[in-house]
Amino acid sequence: MRGKINKLIALPILAVLIIASMPAIIPVRGAVPPPVYLYVDGFTAERTAWTAVGTSPYLNAPGDGSYIEGTVDTAQERWFTFQDIDPSYFTDYAIDKVWLEGYTNGPYDTGVDFDVYNAGFDWLGSLYADGAPKWVTLRWVSGPVSDADPSLKTEAGIDAFKVLVYFYDPDLHGGPGNIIDSIRLMVEFKALYPPIPVLAVSPKVNTGGVSETFTIEIVIKAPPYVPVIDLYGIDFKLAFDPAVVMATSIVPGDFWVGGVFEWINYIDPSGYAWYTVTRPLGTIPGLSGSGTIAVIEFSVVGVGVSGLDLYDVDAANRYAVPIALLPQSGVFANAADITVNLRTAYVGKRHITPPEAQTLTAHVKNKGAARTTAKAHFVIWTEEGIEAADLYSQPISIAAGATEYLSVSWSDYAKLTKYHVEVTVLYRDPAGGWSVGLKGTEQSHWDSMTINFLVYP
């Protein structure tokens, strides 16, 4: 099919026009800006045993006559903060990566490091002297510092970020100390919006019960996304799972001011829709801006998850010059995907004393694309394998992507007895019944979760 749309568009145009071929200008956003460097702008002494030369904040710029020097002493720490980032960057860009660099000089020993920690005392890596004065990145920990501290990918996280510098010399070398002259953050950006127009399924996430219908639009996204220029025609396919949904109709959208000529309007029951549309024959020029290219109606025929995947997208202007579009697909889901987050699923206490009640809680995340209702099933067993209780939490409605705590309280236990709890999560299925969600244990994700506790006398 690729290339067909150009022929389809060019033929009617040439029949009614004799015009110089002049490609339309396709808008492109400005390039991603170069990295931004944020230098130290604040200093707070935690311990002050080592040598600080010059004035606070000591590590603000290389070669300004201020620095800190590590010698044989250890456990010498300083907090350093950095310049704020210009908020205007966040209009069109997002932070992609943040690197921590140090300008160092010293006796080149691989065992002599300036260890760096964030405010949560997470070790970020080490800056070290490596010959003549130079900028060095963190060693022992690969990758950008934003991998270790994801808050650095936000404006607030950058502005609040501070590091603790700890001089570490495991061999207690004598002689001249290592020098760190400056530390800085190097911030790399990525574009928030693609440099070409986006053809998207809207809404991206869809749901519905069996026998219900829903409608999606195929749209050129509106600003701040790049608009399309001189679009004369477009050809695309959209794949779906026919066991879950079935397309029933395709009609042109409101982008096509003045009407359209539909070359192909086809729904294949095996699982795809094919649509080719241009402006009416003899109509010039193409259209620019954003809006709805097509409207597709679906019927829900089953339970599950179906992609709504755009592919084989071709577009052209009035001169049959291709226009690049970035497809963004969608999804339909009416079956929840429930998982137990085992790290926070817990009994209230590992040891309890009568008559204290035991609270049993499962931390549940809805990993599906639609809101669902879930409840937790707790089965309590003695160490000898005798079932002591079979309890259900109250059902709770959980939004897509959200987490909730599902709890029960239990006090019908015997003294000096060890118990373990098995937890399974159930969700309300589209037929109105309860289906088992994904289970989990501390070892795997296919068995029931087990937690032990002991009752004191």
C-alpha cells in the first residue's frame, strides 16, 4: 500500500491543475537545547575537619581560588546545593538525564575518592582525582545520577537537590591531599512534543461492557503539537483484536472542511480497518492545522484487552509530496489486571498479644486500563496446616493505575500458636462475578502470598 496515496492524490490534481511542483513546508520544532550546567551556589558544614580553601561555597566554579582538600582524615562531610534551573525550559522540553561532575586534581590514587550522597543518604558514586585538573564523572556507579535519584527529572527536584561530599581514603595515604575544585550538574533535555505532526487515537484508553459501543477519533493533535500543513489526503490502517472489539463504521471527521473523497473505506473482520481519504476532486489547496481525520465506531464483543494500533500511515500535500506523521495508537480494555504488591502486603504485627486484634492488609495495584472493583481473600492457617479463618475484605473500587489497601481484622486465634496467611486478590469481572487476579508470593507471581506471625500468651 505504501506509495498508493501519492498516486491517488496526484491523479485528480493533475487533471485540473497545471502548476509548478513546489513542496509544502513541513513545520519542524527547534532543536533540543544544549546541556545546561548548574554550579554550586550554597554550602552547609556538616563536619569541618578537612581543609577548605577560599570562601563559601568553595565548589562553585573551577579555578576561582576556592576548593576543598582531602588528606588522611575520613568522615569529613559537607552539604552543597546547586543553582536553580530556568523554568522556561519546561515549556517545550523535559529533563532527559542529569549527570554529576567534579573538577578534581590530586595524586591519582584509585583508592582516594570524594563519595557523594543525596539528601536521603543514598550513595550516588565517587568523584576522584585522575591526573591533571579535569572534569570527571561519577565512578563505581554507571549512568546518570538521575537514574539513582529520579526526582532530578523534575524542576522541583533539581531546585531542591543537594549532595553530601565525604572524603574517603581507605589506605590512609600521607602526602598531598586530593583537591576537588568544583562540582556541577549537567542537565540534558528531550522534547516534550515531537518535531512532526502527530496522528493519534483519541481517547487513548477506552473501555466498555459486552454489547456496548464506543467511538474513537483519529486526530491530528492540536497545539502545542506541530500542526499539519497543506494536507490533501491520508491513508491509514488500524488494527484491533476481533475477539474483543469489532469496528462497525468509519466516517470522515471535522478536519475536512468542504467535504472529502473517500477512496477506501473498508473493515476487515479479521481485525483491521483501512481508510483512504482526500479532499474532493479538483479542490485546492490542502488543509492545515489540527482536527479529526476520521471517526470509527466499535462494538464490544468480548472481554479482554485490544490494541487500537495505527499502522501503514501515508499522507501527502497537494503536490503529492509525502508528509511525515507520527502515529500514536490507543487501547481498549475491559478486563482488570490486578497484582499484589508484595513489598507492602503485610499482617499488622509479626507478634501479637491477646486480646489484641490482628489486622491483615494487602496493598493492591490495578495494573489494567480501566477502573475495577477488587477484594482480598485471606485464608489463615496454623503451622500444622489447619485452616483457622477464611476472610474477605470489603470490595473497593480502584482506578486504573491506582493502588488501595484491602484489610480485614481477626482475633479468633489461640495462644502460643504460629499462623500464616495466604492472600489472593479477586476483581469484579464484566459479567458481574468475581475472577481471580494475578496472585503472588515473596518468591514468585503465580502463587498465593504467605506471611507468618506468632501469638504470644
